[in-house]
Amino acid sequence: MVGSVEGTVVGKTQQNRSSWRVSALSELGYHADPTQVGLYLQISSGTNGIRKSWVFRYTSPTRLRRREMGLGSLRDRPLSEAREVAQACRKQLASGIDPIDARDSAVSEVKEKIQAEITFEKAALQCIETRKHEWSNPKHAAQWTSTLKTYAFPVIGDRVISAITVHDILAVLEPIWLIKTETAARVRQRLETVIDWAKARGHFHGENPARRDGPLGQLLPKASKVKRVEHFSALPFSRVAEFVNHLHNKQTTASLALEFLILTAARTGEVIGARWDELDLANALWIIPAKRMKAKREHRVPLSGRCLQILAKLSENKNVHGWIFPSPSDARRSLSNGAFLQLIKNMNDGAYAEYTPHGFRSAFRDWAAETTNYPPEVVEMALAHTIRNQVEAAYRRGDLLEKRRQLMEDWAAIIP
């Protein structure tokens, strides 16, 4: 049965077709449009005074009963527009469609689409929350979260997951694929898992762009091919304790300085240029002045117990020129830039010759991201990295000292 529009009017209805002035109407009730059957101007009273609104009255072709469809207020919708909407409703009725049901269905579709449009970060956190009940080790959830916060969220965290492409995946992986291949491979696996989860939930459609055997495989070299490139600079954190054990056999100024560098995750220049007057031993702090920092900002480094032991040993023969790590050949100078590289090259019959001092900062960062629950901002602050996002930088006006102090103690604890 095809629906019909209502022609009965409540209240005054007789109006001249050519001179219907809705603004002049004031009597309470329904006033029929003389040119558009089913369209009414409803005038009612309320706490805020007289209200004029449009109503389309009809008999539903599917429910077989009379219905009223609100079309908005006269203030928001002029007569000409109300007539266009009413005409569209009449066309729906002629096709056997209930206008209210059609509108509600369209609204539901929009709501479902909005609900489906979640960001990658939100999807990842929900995925982790779902999967953590499957993992036997409760630390896995924290490791997943930390890894994604460190490498993925800064790049694609606020991107709608349904719009993620292989180029977004590349933007996450390429910066670390050649230098931290093992870590990058784990990140890729986790990206793939999150997108698979989103696909199962209806948030993503199509091929997973993080799949290794998809287009991504043609854009990144195989991990086995680049593993040696990664090791050329950065010693895996799982081998740092082994390295330091060999370092303990040296007991030279350079070996103590290198261990100090590892324990503080500092840069080579910051360590070899360290001076005794930069230390606040009462508070276990090394305060590096802004002029010596890459970011030109003072950096406070919390000193672990082992760092204090190293300093105590060196203080037995404190350099009169103020250097904590003076050159063995000239006390007026600090250790040279090449001292650490030479030491590493000659250690354990050249077993570590492919690594660099700066690589220990990478090892520290990977260890923190993959095995601890520390937030990425604490780790980045420990590395004295510049925060490029101005809003985030303003939010983090403090230097998270106490959190970093515990972080550095935990880092020192993995080294016997």
C-alpha cells in the first residue's frame, strides 16, 4: 500500500494560496500549506513563548498509521526549503518508503560510520586490552604498549585506522629498519596484529598493509640481509652486560668513562668533557650545562649507585685541571673523541669492533621500550632528546627527574 499525505487541518486552515504569509500567523494549532499537501506550520506555546515549526503529516505505507515528521523550526528553515523537503517526502511515499524510517536509517548509518572511524592509537590500545588475556606473561601488554608508543604512535597514532596505507607503515618502519632491524621487525608484527584486529571489528577493510608478504615486502629489504648493518653501530641490549664484563677487565680511565657513558646513556662528547664541578654528589646528580648539550639546554642526569662507585674510584686521583676523565697522556686535556672507539675495537680480540659508543644509547632505548613499563617521554628525557611538538613540550616543563632516577637504576641493574 502506498502511503498518503494528510489534508485535515487542526486550527485555522483557510489561506489564500498566493499570499500565504507564515510570519503573520499567530493562532495556535496546525496551519496547512496551501500548495504542498501534508506540510503544516505548527504554532505552539511553551516556557520560551510562541514556537513555530514545520511538520509533515502522512500515513505510513509500511506501518499503516498516521505519523508526523518534524522538519525543523521556521527560524531555521524558510518556507521554500520546507516545501522542498515535503516534496521529497511525498516522492518517498509514492515509492512505498516511510520518510521517518528512511531518515532514521540514514542517521544510524552515519553513527555507525563515525564509530568505525577510530584512530590507530585507540585501535592498538583496544587490541592490546583484548589480547592481554591470552598472554602468559603479564609484561607483554606493557611491552607492546611501550613499543608502539615509542615508534608507531608519534607517526600514525592519530590517523584513522581505516585510512592506513602501506606508505604509513613505511613511515614507521623505514627510520629504524636498517639500524634496529630486530626491533623494527617486532614493530611490524605488532602493526599487522593491530590492523588484523581492526579488520575483524569492521574498522578496516582490504589487505593489511603491514603484512610482510604483501606490497610491504617489496619496499623493505629482508631482515636477514640488514642484520649486520644494524649491528655495525648498536650492540643489542641483551649483550650489554656481557660487554661491560669484558670492560671491567681493563680498569683504565677510558674503560671507566665508557662504562659511565653506558650507565648514563649520555653522548660521547658529554662524557669526555665532564668536569668535577658539574657534579652534585649529595643528590647523586650530574648537571651538564646548556653550552655542552646538543639541544643547548641544561640536562640533569641522575647517577646510579654504580656511577657513584666509578666517580669515587676516580676521585682518589682527582685531576687538578677539573676533568673527570682526563687524557692519560696529557692531564691538561680530557679523553679524546677516539678513545672509546679504540677501546671497543681492541676489546676481546676485536669481538666488538663493529659497534660504536653512540650505539649504547640505542641499546638503552630499545631495552626501555621492549622490557619496561616506563612511558616514552621518560626515556626520551633520559636521552636528552628535543621535544619537537610545542604543545607537548609545554606540557612537559619538568624533567621527570625522579622517574628517570628509577629508570637509570633499573638500567644499571641489568649490568652485573
